[in-house]
Amino acid sequence: MAEVSITFNHRTYRFACREGEEERLRAIADYVKSKLGALSVEHGPVGDERLVLMAALMIADELFDARAD
């Protein structure tokens, strides 16, 4: 198993993944961090839990749109 460290909001989290999937996991994490960053700028300090939920809803909305196409 490989391990990837992802930092957000001055906290580092370690995630396990299969060998060879490290770059994909980093790319996904960067995408999520970009959503979190945009929401943070737009809405200010709303709290980490709410911020993550808002990002999850935005990403799920994108997924639903992609599946509809």
C-alpha cells in the first residue's frame, strides 16, 4: 500500500491507496481543495464541517450533471 499526505487548513492527513494511484489521489485532493478554497473565499469563515459539506454537495451536483449527459 502507498500513502499520500494531503494538507488543508494547516492540517495534514494521511491516506492509504494502492501502489501507482498516488498521483490520482493527489489530483483528486487538489480538486477538492480548490472547491474548499473557493467556498472559503466566497462565504468567509463558516466552519470546517459546513465548508466540507458545501464542497461535497457542489461536487455531487457536478457528478449528477455529468451522469445526465
